[in-house]
Amino acid sequence: MDTIVHKTVKSGITFGSALAMVISYTTWHSVGWAIIHGLLSWVYVIYFLLRY
């Protein structure tokens, strides 16, 4: 059970980072911002949803 939870959390973080980078690059057309927003992960995704 612990292994399933660990894998789910890890894939959720990875998906959040990828989603944040795609949203950032599409919006700002900058690789630098995409990397920074990828590091912020779900924080940027939630911010983007609330802001836009």
C-alpha cells in the first residue's frame, strides 16, 4: 500500500511540473519562465487557474 501511495504522489508532482511548464511556455513564450514555473509545480497551476 505504501508503494502505491509513493508512486502516485511522485507521478502527481511530475504531472504538475509538466503542466506548469506547458502553461507557462504557452503563455509567456520563455524557456526560463517555464523552468521556474515547473519548479513551482502545482502552485503555479493553481495560481494560473485563479488568475486567468
